[in-house]
Amino acid sequence: MKIGKLLLLLSAFFFATALRAQPLIWDLQHLKAVKKAIRQGDATYTTALRQLTDAAEKELQKKPATVIDKPMMPPSGDKHDYMSLGRYWWPNPDTPDGLPYIRKDGHSNPELHKFDRGKLGGLGSSISRLALAYYFTGNAQYARKAEEMLDVWFLNPETRMNPNLNYGQTIPGHNEGKGRAEGIIDTYSLIPVVDAVLLLDREGEFSKSRMQALQEWFDAYSRWMVQSEIGQAERAAKNNHGLAYDVQLAVFAAFAGNDTLADSVLRNFAEKRLFRQIEPDGSQPLELARTTGFGYSVFNITHMLDMCDFARHRKFDLYGTTSSDGRSIAAAIDYLTPYLGKSVEEFPFQQIKNWETEQQALTRVLRRAARYEPSERYAELSRKYSRETPDDLFILLYL
């Protein structure tokens, strides 16, 4: 082969590699630094890596989850349609058949496990761990298992999920068995799946046909989000649901190659979501109105930070965006930090359960937000009040 032709081929290879997609929320440069530290024997990540690979080994033994493996049939008559139950809805004690279900905010109905929600959440965790375990160790078995799970859930005609949430968070006895706008938050679990896919693709583990098929699925789902009555209702939600809808739509559209839609959602996010949900003092009234107001406030901020990470990859400073009267993500965090280390009785709103758990969730929010802050105040607060070791995914992605 002539030298000129060889150089041309090498140039094309490196150009294609440079353009290869990267995760949309995960920080690739951070992952590279962690990988380098691991190879150099840095003990910082020893335990987390062991936990990650132990979990990945267990995943190798699992049968891939599928949306058709549920005991009930959706009203459509098609088990390929995803179906979940409204989390806080319970059988009516005043009627013989328990219908219509009644709402108990903050209390999860154990019947949830009969539907598809747990499998969808598990899919996000499983594929994330397999992709990261492959990235850090090079063990191809992990990549192959992730591909198998993806094929079963999204691609194989016999087992794939239809790209809609027509029956998400249904409530027995209401709305003729149809789903609710609130159900769309269930697919937030697919955001780490997208990042895992992009990481595997970057490492050369995906065929062009599989990648294209996955992008087509997410394109169809993002179009359903925009065009369906359920999707439009969720987009109109004024609380954490509407905000989480925007994060999902931006990520899924970007993955599917619809950058125009993704950028439009991102550019309007601060005015449409942040400034309408966060008061000048940093409070989030629609979240504080819940029976678990502290937890929902933290929960909503995690989604805000996901969008900040997405924005960073697109060279847009969402975290630093502040309204003229002081509404910002930092203000929302600062509103909650005075309650770290305090008792639940000192919190002026309801938090009927999991006070300590949600306090620890806030320390993780602080750790993530610290990456955007010029001072060490959030990192110091996180270290001061953290009472538990974050799980392996958090350590490897954010520490």
C-alpha cells in the first residue's frame, strides 16, 4: 500500500473517531480520568469498581427483561405496550371491588411490581453498569450482555416495547384504563440507557444497524411525546413532571439526531421551567406542597442538574443562568441546605417519610453541583453531612 493512501486511511479513521458520539449527560473526560486512575492503581475507586464488576457479573446470569412478561393485558390487547400503575393510588376500601382507586400521596402501592415499571427501572441500572464495567475493564462479556438486553427490550419483534406510554401510570377504575400524562416520567430511566449506548458505540461495540435501529426507536418515542395527547398534557405540567419531560425530550431527540428539537427545548428550559418553578428565595412551591416536600424538591433538582450536564456538552451554561429577581438552580439548592443535619420537625413543610434518606440525597446533589461552583462550599457541605457511601455508579460518574 502506498504511503499516501495509508495516511489517507489513517486520517479518515482518526477523523471518524473524533466525531464519534459521546454520552449526552455523563462526562466523558471525567470517565477517562477515572479509567486512567484505575489503571494506575489509584485506591479512590477500588471499592466502587469491585462493586461495579460484581454487579455486572450478576447481570450476566440474568434473563433479559421484556415488556411482554407481565400477567395483565393492556387495554390495547397488545402486551408490547408498556403499562404501569399510578404509584400513590390504592384500592378503595369503601367498594366491593376496590374501584375506583383512591390517592394516598407519599404512600407507594406494592402492586407496582406486577406491572412494567420495575423492569424499566432495572433496565436502566443494568445497562449502565454493564456499559461502565466494560469501559473500565475491557471485558467484552459485559458489552455483549448489554447488547442482548437492548435487543430484547427495544428491537426484537417478539419482545420489543412499542415506542409509546399510552398506559403509563394507569389508575384502575379511572379513564377507561388509559394511561396518564404523569406516566411519562417512568421513561426517565431510559436516559442512562442512552448514555450507556453512546459509550458502547464510542468504544466500537455497536454495529451500524443496531445503532440506527435504536435511534429510530427513540425518534419514534420522542415524536410520540410531542404529538400524543398524553405527551402534550405532560409537557403542560407545571411541576417536576413538566421539567423531567423536557430533560427526556431533549436527550432522546439529540440521541435520535434531531438537534433542532433538542436545542429548542434546552434554550427555553430556564424561562419555561426553572424560573417558573423556583421562587426568588429558592423555594419550589409545587414540590413543597407534597407530603414529602423536601424529597420532591431534591428530586426536581437532580433533573435540573441532568439538564445542566446535557447543556454543558452543547456549550451552554444552564447552571449559571439566573433570572433578574434571583431564580436559579443554586438558589433552589441554597433553600434546602440550612436543613442539613436538622430534624424533620424543623422543616416547615411536610416530609412524612425518609427524612434521613432525602438528606443524603441532597449531599449527592451538592457533590454534583460543586462541579459548577467556583468555591468549595458545596463540596464542603457534602463532606460534612454525608453519612453514607454513595453507590458505585455515583462514585464512578461524579467523584
